[in-house]
Amino acid sequence: MKIISLNTWGGRAGREAMLSFFEAYKNIDIFCLQEIWAAPYDDYEGASAGGLEINQGDVMTKGLQDISRVLDMYVPLFRPHFLDNYGLLMFVRKDLEIIEEGEVFVHMEKGYLPVGDIGKHARNIQYVTINTNKGLVTIINFHGLWNGMGKGDCEERLQQSDKILEFLQKLGHPYVLCGDFNLRPDTESIKKFEDAGLCNLISEYKISSTRTDLYTKPEKFADYIFVDGEIKTIDFKVLPDQISDHAPLLVEIE
């Protein structure tokens, strides 16, 4: 099973480049995407979001629909975390048997609207459980808290990790956790997953950066893929495609 995790940056690097990427990677079984739009937010044009002013002419405000047209052999699963039009999106190949899919909010509650920068919105994990010839496996998609104060620990991020681990511990079968965690590798928030027995593929494969040349700040880590001890990893790599300020992560599991 091949999985790609990607923070799409809302498509700011270019719609055609983004769609060409998905066309080229149709051999992937599951895509876990972050920063996906499904419709414009007319009331939020010019608002501050994640330290950037929203200019909806620069983003793919119909990203869900645009990518779905390319990936027509996949089931799209959209789980917004800011109102109804922005959040997490998974694509699952139609020949895979979906047993369950859903979400759990791990920072604030569904519908929470922050004061000030709207990038401080609620955060959820999105999950899908697949039936394979080796049994059930759950894939979890995540975009972690942004607070405008870097990618270090804070009480909300520590609690966020604890809530994700509570969910994982209830699964009872193998899982993969991936996404943009908005965290440095040396944080206690990341260490919590490692201490719980998850394999951090970023450290396991000695990855030096998960950002592309489009990201100009010095911090070079944000994205992670974790697998639990029952998962056999066949391959893991950071893809070279420059279609976001985040690099796509590709893992192949048995």
C-alpha cells in the first residue's frame, strides 16, 4: 500500500502544477492532504490566516472539486476544520474496502472560530480504516495547531498529542499517522509519539528537510509519517516535486 501525505499550501504554487502532480501519481493507494479548500470564503478575503493575508485569487478555492476530477478512480473524503470549506481531504482508491471513516477534534471543538488570526482554528484528525488481505489498517491524516509562535512545544500542542494517542490506543489494529504537525523534531509533542512506540520515519530515514525551495524560513521540518510497530515499511522518501512549500512524503507499507 502506497500513501502520500502533502500539505498543498492551498494550491498557491499553481493550480496546473498541483493537478499535474496528482495525474503523475495515480499509482498511489491513499492521499492524505492538508490545506484543502472546497469553496471561497467571501467574508474572509484579506483576513489574516496563519500569518498570511487571504487572497483567494492565489489559492485553489475549489481544490476539492478540481483534484477529484483528476483522481476520478478514488473516493474523496473531506473533513473541514474551519467552518465548512477548509480542512483535511483523503482520497482512497475505489478498489479498497473502506470499513469506517471519520474525524476526532484534538484542539478546540468543531465550529470554533478564533479571535484574530483565523489560522488558530480548531484541529481534527481524519481517519479511514481499510480492510486488507492482512487485516484492518487505519490511516490518519492530521494538520497540527498553528499558534504564530514557531514550531515548539506549548500546552495546547502537548494536549493535542495526548488526544491523538488516546485515539490510536483504542484502535486495536495497525495504523499510519501522517500530516503537517507544525512541530520541530526535538519537541516533547513529537517525542510523545516515539515514546508510545511509533516509528518516526523522518528520523528513521535521517530526513534533513520536509520543505521545498518555496519555503524561505530557516525551520526545515513540519511534516511527519509515523507507523506503529505492526507495520512493515517497504520504502519511505521525500519527493522532489515543488508543488507546495511542503514536500510530499511517500511511504510504502506491506
